[in-house]
Amino acid sequence: MYYRNPKKFQIDWGLFVRWLHIGDIVGKPGRQIVVQKIQELKERYNLELVTANAENAASGSGLNQAIYNELTQAGVDCLTMGDHTFKRREIIPVLEKEPRIVRPANYPTEAPGKGFTLIEAGLGIRCAVVNLLGRVFMQPIDCPFHAADKILRQLPSDVKVILIDFHAEATSDKQILGRYLDGRVTAVLGTHTHVATADEQIFPKGTAFQCDVGMTGSMQSIIGRRIDRVLETTLTARPTIYDVAEDAVELHGTIVDFLPLTGKATAIERLVVGKIKNDRSPHIS
């Protein structure tokens, strides 16, 4: 892991810029901690760009206009989605008209929305945010590798900072994509499993990688859902409603430092915000 003391850090165009990607936001508890902490995080870590996976933000499944507004107005620069993108029909106009949201690029071309978007981070840096969906243990979907290649061919030549949220189940799937894109994108960060992995690294050609950045929601849960409800269905086969859990809420994500002129990553660090506090690591209460 790599980490610089945020109190001593000053942004310099010739050095590096910081980006935070927040793991799957689960329901209202996840949204609340993002809204409460995002400005503090921006100031503490000198973040110029914040993105977040929001496919579980509406009661644990899907997204709507009100929640899109809530998160972007709080300071999230772009929202990414995943296999629950179309759980709610009200997401369709959001995907079609809002500029700061992307759905998986390897959905059929007829699907509403876009697979990548261009946003401007601090200092006028143009960045591409890309969303891809994995295929191993997931729904049948088009090839994410070919979708990534197509997007990279379409991007303007001056866009060097390219951030990919790979929403996938299998770590092997994620590692293959990361290695395939090494040197061509700034970061490949995984979402979907809701469990952070300890494999954050910078690949040889300058791409930051982590299999999964984790979940933003209740840690006293089964990947964000009430333990009792999940256990009941698992042990008895009786159907229950998997309500969102509300206790011990934490924000999990990953910070990537990158060179704005080349798009190469220089550092990567896991972030946990919640009950954990350690002044020597990027964990705040």
C-alpha cells in the first residue's frame, strides 16, 4: 500500500492528483454516510475527483432521480452502475439525460444510457469514467474486453485519465481485465462483491488495480442486508424481504494518485470511514 500524509500534501500539476472511488452504496445508510463525509474527505485528502458505485443506492437495489440528485449535489462527480442498473424503471430517464452517470458499456447498444462519460476534475483535467460488467458467474452479457477497446478508440487523444469501474463477481475476471488494460487506463477498480480485497497495486505499465473496493453500508449485515432475513431464507427456504441493514455503517473506497499529464497511477490506498480511527492510515471516524 502507498500513502502520503494528507496534512503535508499540496496539489502540483507536475506531481499527482487524487481520485476516490467509493464502493457500492447500499440503501439509505450508505447514502447518508457519503453525504455526511464527502466534503470532509475532499478537504482531508485533497481529492480532485470522487466517483461512486450507486447501483444499490435505492433501498438496496437500483437508483432513481432523487438519489442521483442527492449524491451529485453532495459532491460525487460521477455515478457508476452494474447488474442492478435496470431494477427500477425510473432510472431510464436519468440514464438518458443526466451527464454524470454511466451504466455498463457492454450492455446492448439499444440499452438506455451510456457506457462512458467525460467529466472535468479540478485543475481542468478531463477524465473518462467507464463502467463495465463481468461475465463469470454473471448474467449473459457482451464482451467487456471488446467494449473497453471500442471506448478507448473513441476517446479524444487529450483524455489521458481513464477510470474503469469493473462490476464483476470473479477475481480472475477482474485481474484479466486489469492486466489487459495495463498502461492504457489510469485505474481498473472492481465493485459488486461488497467485500474489499487486499490486492491494491500499481501494475508495471502504470495502471492502478484492486479486485474490489468494498461496500458503503452496514458492516453488521450480509453484504448490506439484514442478517436475520438472509439467515431465515437460507435455512428454511421461506422467502423474506432482504431489508437494508442499518448498524455499524462505514464508507469503503479506494484513493488513487495519478499524473494528470500522462494518466499514469502513482499510488493506491484503501480507505475506510466509520468507527475505525487511526491517524497513521487513511481511516477516519
